Amino acid sequence: MFDRRILGAVLAASVLVLPACASRGNDAASSEQSSGFRLPSIPNPLGGGNEISVEGIGVNGYLWRASLDTISFMPLAEVDPFGGVIITDWYANPQMTNERFKLTVYILDTRLRADALAVNVFRQVRDENGGWIDAVASTETAYEIENAILTRARQLRISQLED
């Protein structure tokens, strides 16, 4: 017989895994086609012989890879491929040491679409004492980064189709 702690752990894990799998509403073929990534099936912890299909990452794989490629010059602070969030650390251009930038990239969907991507840009400038103070970042900067990511994602998608 199962120990109650083991059974509780298995049930808790299944509560976390099953909703994540079902929430996408995509079958395995469409999720693989849209994201480009797929992990093998795992045994169902609730028994019954059915397997659970798990997506490789929770977002569009082309947008994910393109985001990482596009902002590769910036140091990464946090990366969550299942939630689709990339947070960079502060980056200062060596030619302009009086300002620095930080990005948060959100991938919001498993489909390769323009509205599946959002970029927030944070900017700081150096004050006369050498400290950093928050400053307004241009919305044009976020727009340009989003366009660069989308262009790279399209290039990755086309290159995979040609192979």
C-alpha cells in the first residue's frame, strides 16, 4: 500500500501537470507545429495506462529562440521558458556609459503572431553624483526590439521549413 505522503506528493504533482497540459487546448500535432518543440509523453501518475503529453516549452519556440538571439548582447537575469518570460540585467552601451537599459520580454502565446510578444524597456541615467535614476524609455525602442524579434522568428521558421 502507498504511504500517504507519497500518494500526496503524486497527487500534488498531477494537479500541477494536468492543468498545464489541458490549458493549451491544442492537440500534440498543432502544439509541435506552432512551437517547434515537444517532449516525449510521461506516464499518468493517476494510473489507467494513459500517458500525458507534455509540451517542451509553454510558448512559441520560434519567438523564444528569436528573443534570446536578439537580446543576446545583454546579460540575462531570469529566464522562464514555461511562462515565457525573459528578464535581462542592466546593460550599458560602452559608447554611452551615462545610461543603461533593462528588458522584460513576454511571450504570450504558442502561435507565431505579433500579438504574442510584448517587450518592456526600462532606462536609467547617471546623475551628477554617479548614482542611477529612473528615466523614461522611448516606446519606439520597445517597438523596434519587438520587430527585431519577430523578424528573427520568421527567419527561424522559414529556415526550418526549407530543411
